[in-house]
Amino acid sequence: MESRRVQPSGLRSFLFAPGNHPRKVEKVFAAGADVVILDLEDAVAVAEKEATRAVVTAAMKAPRHSLGYVRVNSLESRWCMGDLEAVVGPWLDGIVLPKTESGEQLRAVGDRISECERRAGMRPGTLDLMPIVETARGVEASASIAAAGPRVRRLAFGGGDYTNDLDLEWTAEEHELAYARAKLAHASRVAGIEPPVDTVVIQVRDIERFRRSAQNGRRMGFAGKLCIHPDQVLPCNETFTPTRAEVEHARAVIRAFEQAEAQGSASIQLDGQFIDYPIVYKAQRVLALVARVEAGGAPAAVASAEAPR
């Protein structure tokens, strides 16, 4: 039997928008992303940080079709706790914590979120808390971060700050990100949380580079990606959704294996491929992921068979 695995939620695209640009905020919710993240951190100038809290909260209270998260400022900043006090409420789905470097940081932020939830009449623990791991220290502490508590359902990777922290050259091939990606994928699996969310791509006009980066993340065990431009949403959703060919193959694997099991066999060949329980479990995950995406009403539920991998 396969050990217990938390299935991906079907959330693939996490689209950032600066919280202090009302016109961009209005448009971002119509971009087709599974999750919209309104930003109070890097995209907002110091002089506007406090005033932007009200703009973000008002936007989250408006009708929308995607989940709504807010990226607050880092715990070490003077704004983090005030951000939480201002934005937490029943209109919100999650908090994104940047530059996370320890489980202790997440527990401190989680405790404050719980206080805010109680004051807002919410059940403590309702909101997601998604840490962005984006430094060498954070990568090395990824196991403790992933296991910081039930509010942490998935990790996110920030390649920009990570490559800056280590003074790495961020290339189109992204070999320099492999270690961090592997650490986050392993930490998530060991902690029993969802697979992680991959880094942004800062070349916003280079959609092919974005697609290649998303494919790299998917191959490394990631289930979605951070986006910083609406044009990145569609290729993100396509990359992290099984193609029709993958879905049809998964169904064929399960049908053939069920027939074999009924005849007392647990290993078969299908179209020249050896099939045993690990392959069947993977096929089941493919179908479960498609079902979750479709249940969530996210766009592009099944990408075309020609979508590149």
C-alpha cells in the first residue's frame, strides 16, 4: 500500500497584484487565476504601506470568483502585525508570509492570525498561511517550516530573493534552482502537506520562458506556480493540469490493472510499459487532480494533448 499522501488541492496559479493600484486589483480577479494574492510587501512603497491595507481589504470584500490571499510584510518588518490586524476577516482565504526562515516565525504569525480570527467572529485556524521560502536559511529550514502547524497547507518558493541571497545567476535553464526545489518538495512530502508552489518568472513578456520554468517545477514535484502578470495564468494552468492524453492513459492503466487484479495478478504490461502498484497510484493521483480542478471551477480543466511538457 502507498503511504498516506495529501493530494494537491487543484490550485495551480497564484497571481500577484500590487495592493495599492485599484485598477490593477480590479482586473486581476478576472484573469482566470485560481488564487489572487494582493501584495502589501515588495510591490508597495514604504510611504503607502499602511494606507494600502484599507484598499486591499475593500477589494477582498467585493464579489470574486477566485480565492483571495494577502501577502503581508515580513515578520521582521514593523508592518507585519499591523497588516494582519487590518486584513484578517471572513472575506479572506489566506495570508502569504514572505522571507520565511523558521517554523517559529510561522507559529508566531499563526498565533496573531488566530487572535484576529476570534475578534472577527471566525473559527481560529480558518485561514491558510502560505510561507514563501526565498533564502538559503529558509531552504535549509524547510522541514521545520513545512511542519509548523495545520494552518500551513503548502509552501511557496521565491526564486528572485533566493538567487539574490546566494548571488546566483538565474538562468533560463534554472539548474541553479534544483537544490531548493528538491528540498521544498521533500519537506512537503515528509510533513504530509500539499506539494509546493513554484517561483515567479520575472521576464513577464517571455511566455515561453515562463512555460519552461513551470515545466521544470512540475517535474520537480510542484503543483502550481506564482505568477506576476495575467498573461502567465493560462500557461500556468495548462502546465499544472494533466493533458487529455495523460488522463486517458491514467484511465487505461487503472482499467487494465483492475482486470489483472481480478485474475490474481499485481503486475502487467500496457503498451510496452510495466505496470504495478506505484504506477497505479500515480494514475489515481492524475484522475484525482483533474477532479479537484474541475470541482473548483478553475479554467482549463483539461489542457490540450499537445500542451508541451
